[in-house]
Amino acid sequence: MRANLRQYAAALRLLLVMTVLLGVVYPLAVTAVAQVPGLKAKADGSLVHNAPGALLGSSLIGQSYVDKHGNPLVQYFQSRPSAAGAGYDPTASSASNLGPESIVDVLPDPKVKGDTGKQSLLTLVCSRSKAIGALEKVDGMRPFCTPSGVGAVLAVFHQGPGYAGAVTRAVSVNEACPATPFLSTYEGAAVECGKPGEDYSKGQIVPVHGSFAGTPAVPADAVTASASGLDPEISPAYAALQVARVAAARGTPVVAVRALVQAHTAGRDLGFIGEPRVNVLALNMDLDKRYPYRTR
């Protein structure tokens, strides 16, 4: 009994010592080291303030530049899309977890109040590309996208067995009725619009490339979210696409805004790691400093 008590007492002493060392001393030491000049800003979250001292954001976390209705502010460069929470939420860092096979939408049921359905990755890309194309006044079309901005995907039914024989029916699964399908016919069969809740599992899912050829005007990083959903940077190509809009909104020569983008373009790390990129927050802050936006 006494031997057991001695063991329990030794274990308790060890627990107390380790709790003090690892639960108090170590955290305080790390916090103290983090306050050393040169480390403090990074330890505090790489926060960025303007000249009056107002917090504008973090150089490591993306953010949106939209009005109260969610519309892009034309005087600012726009960030990459985010799937982190409601967008750029550091407490919910994540991707959409949608892969290249995500091409069929769940259509919203008009009979169910508040039902918004669920967009596939393909439709997300198509809709974003269409919206950015309209904003930047370029062609937002991409392969496998309809002119309406959803995935160009058919459910094709054959005489059988399986996918053999003539086509008897074709449905544009991402275009809800009463929409007019992006194709009128497919291999002799009239193309129907999609109906919410209808089962098309017996049909062959066929993505349609369409007539678009070449490289899309809207870059890939403008229509896809990063793995973290917090990416603070965009590609030089996406920044270049936005130059004309930002310059027009601020009444500034395009060449001046283009030069500012170039000044904020970072190259590959160590010359070969990653891709060139532009920090959106730093660029927008410099814009406000050099070429302030004035409402008309």
C-alpha cells in the first residue's frame, strides 16, 4: 500500500512539473520570443494598417472587395474566389472538395421554399467566368460551358441495351425548365430542359465541349478557389485582365495602373518554386495612396 502511494505521489509531482513547464513556461517563452522586433508583425497575423492606423486586413489572408449587395467594387482589383466558410474565413479554411467529375448540378426545386440546389464545380467555373467576362468586358466563354453560364452536360438515353443503339432522349441536366437548352438536338433527338428531382441515372452523362476554341480570356485562378480558401494573391494574368476596369473607375491612365501591377508582382520563390503572383491587398492599398478613387 505504501509503495503504491509513493508511486502515485511521484506521478502527481511529475504531472505538476510538466504542467508548469509545458502549460505555462513554454507558451510564455514562445510568446516572448514572438514579440522580438522582426517577428512581432508575423506572430500577430501579418496585419496591415493604413496611415491613420485603421486595420485593413492581413497580407496572408485574402478578402473580398464588394459592396453591401455583394457586387464587385469596380475601383479595386478582385481576389481569387474562396470556399472558406462564407468566404476568406480563417476559422473555416477549406476548399470546396469538388473534383473534375463534379459536372451535374442538383437543380433547385421551386416547390420547396428556400431551396437553392447545389452547383457542380463545372457550373461554378462557368458562372464565375461568365460574370467576370461581363465585368471586365471580355468573352467569358470556356469549353463545356453554356452561354447561360452553366455546365454543358447532357443525360443521353439510348434504345439499349445500356448505352448502345440510337439516341431516344437527351436532357440538358443543368438547365432547369423552362429554360431553352443550349442544344436543340443531339444525334437526332430533341434536347429537353432539366426537371428538379427527376432521375437521370439511367442516361449516359455526356459533357459537350462546344464550339469554343483557344485559351479562355478569364484565367483559371479567377474561377477556381484555392485549397485553403484564403489565398491573398492572384496571377499576373488575372491582374492584367482587371487593369482597364480599375484605371477607368479611378480616372487613371491604363499604363500607370499596369506599372503598379508590375511593381507588385512577385516572382517564383528562389527562382523556381511556385508561380509569379500579385498580392491583392498590397496592390489595392497602393492604388488608394497613389490614385484615390473619387465618386462621380
